[in-house]
Amino acid sequence: MRMVHYYSLLAVLVVPALLATVATGIWAEDATTHLSVGLFGAMGAVAAQTLLILFMIITGRVLRSAMESRSLDEEFLTEANRFFSVRRAYPVAGLASLSIVAAAVLGYGQRAFGAPDAVHMLLGLVAIGFNAWALQLGFQTLVSNQALLDRVAAELDRIDREHPEEVPVEEPMDPELAARRWFIAACVAWLPYFYWVFVEWRGDFAEVHPLFPVLSAGFSAYACVCAYLVKHTA
């Protein structure tokens, strides 16, 4: 699967979650339902925008590394720089993440700042609309960027066929380092849950939706399994 497919999958999950957040905020009598759905939607939206930003940063670095190690035409890097300077997806993705986080924080505006609930509702609607537009723009950008990467890959394959002596020798991955990174990911998976328990609810575990620790445990267990497999099957 390509990055555009992962991004599209996240978008398919995020958009209904954001719409459900609006619906539960207006009609649900239980605030916990709105809080749980809104948390899932906000995390998904930030994850999608972060994925786009990281991919665009990595793309530029990969192209520069390819030019340093292979006799790749500099026109590709020039086109990539022009691509990033013209496309608005990079700053839009950052602003979309900030808007959804600001809306989530103002959900506690009445309790923390004395702000009226209408402020949270208005900012939430703006953030959801802005994120929907950012997701569409991000999809279009990834499609265009993938076309550039395909051209670079085709050129690298041509260079490999014509100049096999330039093909770099890849060093084997250190299984200890890879396993350590997966273990760190397993620990980080619990941070949002502990933040919500000890910061937002002052240590009251009963206030946290039961689905939250289940998701955290699932991500953590997956990372632990990956760490074990990387270390013992390498």
C-alpha cells in the first residue's frame, strides 16, 4: 500500500467521527459520549495531518540522499522544492491540527476559563470544516507527490541497470535497535490514557471511557509483539 492509501483510510475514519462529534454535542444528553467520540475524532485528525507532514519532510530528505549517493538529475530535487513551495498542504495540515486541538481544549472552556459553550461549538464547527478541506487538499497533494516519487524510482532503476557498480550496499538492520524502538512505542501508547486520567480527571479512573484503555493496551501489545519478532526472528 502507498501513503495515499493509508491517508485515505484515516480520512474515511476521521470524517464520520468528526460528524458524529457534532451530532453528539448537539443531541446527546450524556456528555461522556460526546467526549469519547470527540477524542477519537481529534486524535484521528491530528494523526492524519501529522502523517502528511512527516511524509512530505521524509520525501525531501530521501530525494537529497538519492542525489548524494547516485548520479540523479538535479531537476528532480528542483521539482520537489518547487512542489513544496507551491503546494499549500504542508502549512494547512499544521493549522488544521492546531484548530482541532484548540476546539478540544475549549471543550473545557466553561470549567477552566468561564468561556460560554457557544465558543466551543463555533470553533468546533470551524475546525471540522477546515480539517475536511485539509484532508481533501492533502489527498490531492499525495497523489501528485506520488507521481514524482514514481518518476524518481524509475530513474533510479534505469541507473541501476546501466551502472550496477553504483548500487549501494545496504547494511543489515540492527535487531536490538529496532526492538528498542518498538518497545518505546509500546510505552508511548499509554501516554494519552495516563494524561487523561491524571491531568484531566485528577486520578479518577472511573471517569475515563473503558474503550480508551482497551485501545491503548491493543496498540501497546502490538508494539511489544513487533519488538519480540524483530529481535528473535532477525
